[in-house]
Amino acid sequence: MRKLISFLALGTLCLLLVGVTSGKPPAGQYKKQACSTIPECETEAKTYLEQAYEVEASQFCNRAVIGEWNYNTNLTSEEAEEAAAEASIAYSNFQFRAWNDSIRHWDFEAFTDSTIKRQLKFLNVIGVAALNSTDLSRYNQILGEMSKTYGTAKICPFNNQNCNVTSEGLNLEPDVENIISTSRNSAELAYTWEAWRNASGKPIRELYNEFIDLSNKAAQANGLSETSDLWLLRYESEDFKSQVEDIWNGVKPLYQKLYGFARFQLRKWYPQDFVNEDDPIPNHILGNMWSQQWDNIYDIVQPFPNSPGFDITEELQKRFGSSGQAAATEIFKLANKFFTDLGLADMSVSFGDKAVIVRPEDREVVCHASAWDFCDAEDYRIKMCTNIAHDDFLTVHHELGHIQYFMQYSNQPITFREGGNPGFHEAIGDVISLSVATTKHMIKLGLMNNTESNDELTLNYLMKMALEKIAFLPFGYLIDAYRWQLFDGTIPRSNFTQGWLKIRNEVQGLIPPTVRTEQDFDPGSKYHVPGNTPYIRYFVSFILQFQVHKALCLKAGEYVPEDPNYPLHNCDIDGNPEAGAVMKELLQAGASANWQDILEIATGSRTMDASALKEYFAPLERFLDEQQALLNYSTTWRNDAWMEKYSAN
């Protein structure tokens, strides 16, 4: 299963969300002068941003990212943990000092230079750096403890449940994920599902409760109501929550059609896990630890089992080897070539000697795939425990998409070195993967036989893609929809578990395999919750990627509407410089303009909409309609089923 989702390293999040504290101002720090007129103040602000802030912010950001990298790649080193905290503290102190001494004093709304105004608008929100030193220190400590708990969690195997977890325990990657993705033993899957949550989520429940208090306190110190307001600032829209809810409601019918077909097939494999036709699907049987994507049950729901499949793991291992640094490097080289053939930057530095692209044998690391920008326009790195497998092949392209974005906007002021909105960054790598995953591209690479295309092959391919893309949409929406309710108090602190079970049941149609209590904290078993990474960006990215993909395919002449010989789902932009030029323009803008302006330049539309996604999956939707009419299965689920899996104590 594709290991969505990468975490953007500290360098890309530092301006709003990084937690940092206090220290001695560096020698030669810029001193704000007393300006008396708007033109004088604007000139002063411009000079400060270009000559002082830019240099210092890049230096502090670099040190903070280095510290975070060293800790994430050596979790058991107390020295690395302390150094990361110190660098984070120093960076935060700089952010606060820059705001307090200079930035907050300029009435930038009257300035005429739009670039200066935009920078100052962003810089006047300093995130958690607004906390006092005691609160900020505790905030950083909590994040460190939660991250360490997740990164070092292990579970005992199903057949040795009383093992010595230190010496015999299984890591999430690859051990636990392999079990969840390949086992068809419901008892083993249910045990593994629960054991991971006991090891990773349950221990941080009280920490997360404290985190909410401090995070909300930081938001309020920035003049906002609560944390979700801070998280959503970069979307520059007052009704953004309503926008994403509307988009979700628009794609929900397609999800329900996929859901109904999948449940119908799963009932044949796991009859003991269903009682009624409209029972929600149990979380543990969908082939993914979090049920966020379902492609590991492709063999169960494949429309035409006798037609060719789409897993290239065997071919990759034949060509590059089954494991190891050399094999992983070759996969990265092949992925890098896709970008350079579009006329984009060479990213070899990101998987070179400083990178971590296989799991080290001598230390614990956070294996979750991530791309890192070290804020100096030179150092970029991938951190990933790469498996030589189909899913990781696509993940490599996704991570390199982040690196390409870093490189392309590296000439922007540091304030603008981010995606057009947070979802843009996640979308870019997946735009590339939409081409890479096609049978056309796999055949071109020699990783798949040159099988003549037919309707059965197309529907098999689209089903596999839907299990990744359509199945993900409710999960991508609900992770933050749940946390927003924690931050604003809609879900009481005493009902963390109740609120989680309810929203998963209602939105995604899933229930846990075992009873959950208010001692548990199942959301904490997902990396992005202890890692404090907003998640709605991934929902946004899954909508945007199809919009951008369609625009690039039209530019490349690979997609011709209404022409069955050039469908959107088989478009491959590989080697097309015109498509590459459109992508380069989008990436180079960074966050220098409103994301809607950037989107309009690339696609001709200023708004997010799911029409391209629906167009891509139109043949599959017709097939699902036919199957539902033929087999007469339900596509809905009981919204109150979660109550049977909940106990307060």
C-alpha cells in the first residue's frame, strides 16, 4: 500500500507552527529606526526584510531543521533530543523577537508594495512563539514525548503475545504494516490493530489533552479563537471549513458506491465480521492500519481477477534487488529522471550521502516517509525506510515532488517558501504519481508487459486507483474535522473516544473490531496526530491533484475530452516540456500569491472542485452502478453502530 502521507519537515512549517522560545539576540541584529511617514516606514520594512530578517531567519531555520533531523534519525539519543529542543527554542526566540522589536510596529496595510505587505501579514502571526517561556518549553516537551512514543512503539506478534517487546517486538514499518496488509486472518488482524493502538495512541491521551490547552493558548495569543483558526490561516478563506465540507458532500456518493461494492465482497471473505447487510465495515479488514486507503484488498475487490494486475514489486526486485541501499538508490534515480525529463531540477542531492533511504540497523528512527528542506537553498534530504515494492515506488515520486517544490521556490523570500496552500505541497508529488501509475508508463519503463488495453484492464486499474484515492477522501476529511471539534470544545475532553468513534462511523462507515473506552486514544495511533501535523491538506491535495493533472494532460496533448483514445485516466506527461513548464511556474510561485491566483494560472480555475476527479473515475462509476443494480447490495451504513463498540470505562 502506498505510504501516503509524507510529513513536510520543519523547514516548511517553521513560520507558523514550529514551537520555539528565548535566547540572546545575535550580534549585529538589525535595529528598527523611527520612521514618520508611510513611504519611510515601507522602505524601512523592505530593508529589514531583505537585509536582516531573511538572513537570520534562514540561519535559525537551518539550525532547527538540523536538530530535528538528527533527532528523528536517532530517537534513542538523549543528546540529539536535547540539541533539537535547544535549536527549536533559539528559532522561536528569534521569531518572537523579530515580531516584537520590528514587525508588529509597521502599519503595513497602508504600504503599496504587495510583496512586502504579504510578508508582513504572514509574519504578524507567530504561532506558538507567542507563548511565554514556561508554556512554550512544556509545549515542546509534550510534542517531543508524543513523537518519541509513536516512533519507538512496538507490539508483540499475534503468535507470541507475551513476548519481550524490547527484543522481540515488531516495528510499525515494515513488520506491523506487512501483517495488516497481507493477512486474511481476522483474529490476527484484530489483535494487531488493537495492539498498535495500545502501544502508540493510548499512552499519549493525557499528553494530548494538555497539548490542546497550550495550542489553544497560543492561538489566542495570536488573536484567534482556537488552534484550527491558526492551522487554516494559510488557506486565506474565512469559510474554508464549509468549502471542504461541501466538496466532501459532493464526492460522498462516489465513495458510497465504492464502499458498497467493497463491503459486498468483504462479506464473502469475513462473514463472521458482519451480521446485517448495512453493518459498517470493521476497521481491521481493509488492509491498512488506519483504513485510510484500501488498495491492499485489491485482490478481494478486483473486478476482473483473470485480467492482468498492477503490482510491479516483483519486476522492481528483479531489476534492482529485493532490499538495501543500492536498490533503494536505483529507485530514487529512476523517479528523479521523470522530473528531469520534464525540464525540472535534478534532485540527486536529496537521496545522497546525507539522506536516510533505508532503515538503519544501529538505531531507532522515525520511518514515516518525509522530505526535508534545510532552509539554505542547498541541502535537501529524504528520510524513508524504503521497501523495494510497488507502493514505495510511488511514494518515492511523492516525496521527490516535495523536494522539487523546495528547489523551485528556493529563490523566494523565506516567508513564501511554502506551497500555495498547504494542500499544494501534498498534491504535486501525487500529480506525478498519476502519470507514473498508468499502464502506459509502466510499460514504457519495462516494468509491465505490453498488454493490449481493453475495458477489463481499464476497470481493474481504476479500481486499484479508487482504493487509494476515493477511499482516502473521508479519512482525509475527518482527521481534522475531529481535531477541530477537540480544539473548539464541541467534543468534551471526557469523550475523546466517543467523538472519534462517532465521526468515523458517520463519515467513513467504519467501526473498530473491539470495544474502545475513554482510556484509549485511537487517533494518536496515526502519525500526524502526535506529530502535530494538520491533515486537511491531504484532502485538499487529493482534489487539487486531479485538477492540476487534467490541466497538464491537456497541455501535453495526452488528454482529449470525449476522445476514447486519450482518456484522462491513461495520461502520462513523461518527457513533455510543455507540461513541465506549467508545473515549474506553479512551483516557483511558492506562497508569494493567493493560492487561488496560482491555481488559476495553472488550470484556468480559481476554485477547488472535484469535477476532474469524477471525470477520471467515470468509467469505474458506471461499472459500480451496474454492479449495484445487478447484485442489489446496499451502499449505506448504520450511523449508530459505533455505540455497540463503545464503553466509557
